[in-house]
Amino acid sequence: MAHVQTENTHGPGGSAHGSLSEYMVGLSLSIILTAIPFAIVMSGSLNETTSIVLILLCAVGQVMVQLVFFLHMNTSSEQMWNSVSAVFVILLVMILIVGSVWIMQHLNHNMLMGH
Amino acid sequence: MGTPRVGYTGYIEEELHHDYGGDTVFGFWIYILSDCVLFATLFAVFAVLQNNFAGTIDARDLFELDYVLAETGLLLTSSFTFGLAVLSANQKSMRGLVGWLMVTFGLGTGFLYMEINEFIHFTHEGAAAWSSGAWSAFYALIGTHGLHVFAGMLWMLVLFGLLFKEGLSENNIVRLMCLSLFWHFLDIIWICVFSFVYLMGVL
């Protein structure tokens, strides 16, 4: 049988178990971080740039909340490979998205120049 | 997992006590990260094409934020109830686990129902998957997420069967852990979807 040789708080593969209070805090923070951007856009009271910045901040904040409170990621040594691989993928994702947008914008720009 | 391993590098004693369940969960984590790359490409496609409506109806005129907020609420709550299911499993409570998994399944069904409803509504309004580049990118991204949710729900059904068959076996706990990663991951993707596609689309 698999020999789960870890501490109380850690399950297989460095997956931590968490507690009810942890999940409650996670849910509350998620609700707040969902309500803020929706309220901003639905009320339309702020200008576009401020709205975009706030939406982005809430999105990043909420992803962090989910990673920490629901997926229980942390910087402990049991989870080192989970975290290192995640950081690598964040880098890949950034290159993919920012790179695509950048290239296509330049392409559009150059096409217009030749027009 | 019960089979003895004849390791060709068997001189390391610890090798025999290796944490196979942990390897499975870590392997699944790597799969999740590769799925992130898949979604990143779809987000990139959407970012590039999002204004190419080619004369079809504009997203601004179609998106209903109340509706999206309700969908978000369902998925967010389901992520929380899945957490409660995992907590029940840790306390060896089969009833709690099955109960919370069923609640999660119900919330997932509600989410999928709302999403499909939205797709049908949009298609009727002239924003079909084949209408324009922007709408194709929209359906590819949201549809892929929806398919993942559907796969997660199929997985839950299979897990119900296995739980009734084997109870809270070590294998089933590992399966539950993998599904838990998958479900929370889908919630994270949805956060990006409502932020980048719906909220910024309406601005």
C-alpha cells in the first residue's frame, strides 16, 4: 500500500487538508473580491482605466485567495515542486498571452501603415 | 498500488516506501498546469479577436452581468462545498463526503444549465459560434471551460460509484484529491473568464 509519510496537515503530493475556518475565510474573501468588480462595472461610476485596473487587481487577488485557501498552496518544502512548476507555468502563460497580443497589435499597426 | 515493486534501482531502501498516492496527485497537478497553458492560448486568441465582430451583434449589447454574477455565485459556492466534501473525507465521514459532493454536483449542474441557456440565447440573437471571429473565440474559450465542468461532473458520478464500492479507501482519497484540484482549478479559470471576457467586455 502507499505509504503516506507526511505530517497531519499534509496529504498525498503535498496537498494540505485545510480546516473549516480556512474555507470560510476563503469563501468570504472570494465573495468580496467578486462583488467589487461587478459593482464597479454595473454602477459604471468609475472611468474606464480605473475600472480595468481595479478588475485586474481583484482578479489577481481572488486567484491568490483560491490558491491559498482552497488549494492550500504555500512555500513549505513538501510543496516545493508544486510551487516551482506553478511559477514556471505562470511565466509560460504570460509569454503566451502578452506575446500574442503584442505581436498582433504590431501586425495591425504595420498593416495600417501600408494602407 | 498493492503490487510489490521490483525496482531496478532497489538499493535505496526508501524507494520501497515511496508515496505513490503523492506521485499521482503531483502528476495530476502537472496536468492541471498543462491545462493552464491550453486556457492561456484560448485567452490569447480571445484577446486578439475580441473586437472582430464583423458586423454581428456587439458583446456589449448582449452580455447581462446579473446573469454572469449568478453563474459565478454557483461555481464559487460549488468550490466551497467541494472543500467541505474534502474536510468530511478527512474526518472519515462517508455521509458528509457523499452529501457535499452531491451538493457540488447540483451546483455544477445549475452552472452548466445557465451556461447552455446563455449560449442558446446568444445564438438566437445573432451571436453564434460561426458568426464572427470574436464570437468564435468567445465560444471556444467559454465552451472549453464548460466542457471541463462537464468532465468534472462525469468524474463525480464515477467517484460516487467507486465510493459505494470501495468506501473511503486510500485509492478513493487520492482520486478525490485529484478531482478537488481539478474543480478548484476550474473556479480559478472562471474568475479570469468573468474578469476578462464579461466585465472588460462590457466596459
